[in-house]
Amino acid sequence: MAFNDDSFIREVNEELRSDQMKGAWRRFGRYIIVAAILIVVGTAGKVLYEYWDDSRSSGAGDQFLAAMKLADENKNDEALAALDKLEKEGHGAYPVLARMRAATVQAQKGDAAAAIAAFNEIGKDNGVPAAVRDAARMRAGWLLIENGSYEQVSAAIEEMAVPGNAFRHSAREALGLAAYKAGNMAQARQWFQSIIDDAESPRPVANRAQMMLDLITASGEAPAAQG
């Protein structure tokens, strides 16, 4: 799915001008989440690729690529079986990579609860490199936006929404969307404003944050008092 930020935001602004805030969220909310998840997946993919590249071995690598191909072909049960075998028998980075991919396949199958549990388990495993743990927790956080509460999203990822963390932009956006979905507009405004205030925020993330601030304003939520 391809996104054009300028035309997408222009359409949303037209919805805002027509004073149909709830209709705008129903129409665009899922696309906002999908667009943001693409950035999360891209960042996590980079982390996982570097981890894989540092530890690859030809036999396990071939098995992992074969399992990924099965998942891409929506042969999810076969992919999960192959990944389970690789998790148990693989060497180097492959057991962890297999766990991450298996959790993604669970989400692909529509079993969000299983995917969240798997990502959370990886995120708490001190035997896994910190960057991979963060990637897993971030994936769990995004799944929880649609399948959990704001408190659950916060518990999963808020400690990553700090300066210097590679996932801070995605974490802040996920927290803002979770707060918005929960009806906590003041909290949502704070998270989206923190994205705008961070000069290092990627432009697509900053654009979506500004759009969400516009939605909040259109809903009648006054800006937070400056102190």
C-alpha cells in the first residue's frame, strides 16, 4: 500500500473543514495506523537484518528464507511449523529471528492475542539483544492499539518514548493514537506535540502528528495550558 503524505493530509483537512471529525477518524484512522506501522516494520526490519547479517550461516539461512517465502504465500501453518523447527534447531541469530517472524505470522493469521504474547515474551527475554527486544515490544505496542487499552500500550512501549531511543518516534505516535482511541484527548495531544517538538522526527511521522492535533482541535479539545 502506497501513501502520498500531501494528498492524504489534504483529504483529511477537507474532512476537518466539513466538521465531521468522527467520520474522518472512521475513514482515515486505520490508514494512519497502517502508515505508521510501515515505519515501525521498516525500523525493526533494519535492526533484524543487521542482526541476521552478523550471524548468518548458509543452512539455517536457507531454512529461514524458505519459511519467509511460505509466509509471503500465506501458507501460515506451514510457515509456523518451519519457524518452530528453526527456533529449536537453528544456530546463531536464527532462533530469535524465527521467533520474531512467527509472531508476525500469527498477526498475519489474525490471531492478535498470540502475536502480542509472542512479541512480549521476546521483549522480556534478556538473552535477546536489546535492539531486537525493543523491536518486539514496539510491534506488540502497535498491535495493542487495536486490541488492548491505553494502559497496555503504555506498559509495553512508553519507556522507549525517550530522547535517544531509536524507536521513540514510533512509540510516541503509538501512544498518541492509543490515547486518542481511548478518548483521552489531553494525553493524546501531549504525545503528538512531543513529536512536533522533536526536530529529528521523520517528516511522515511529524505530518501525521500534526494531522492528529488538527483532529483533536476539531473535536473541541482545547490546547493544553502552557506553563
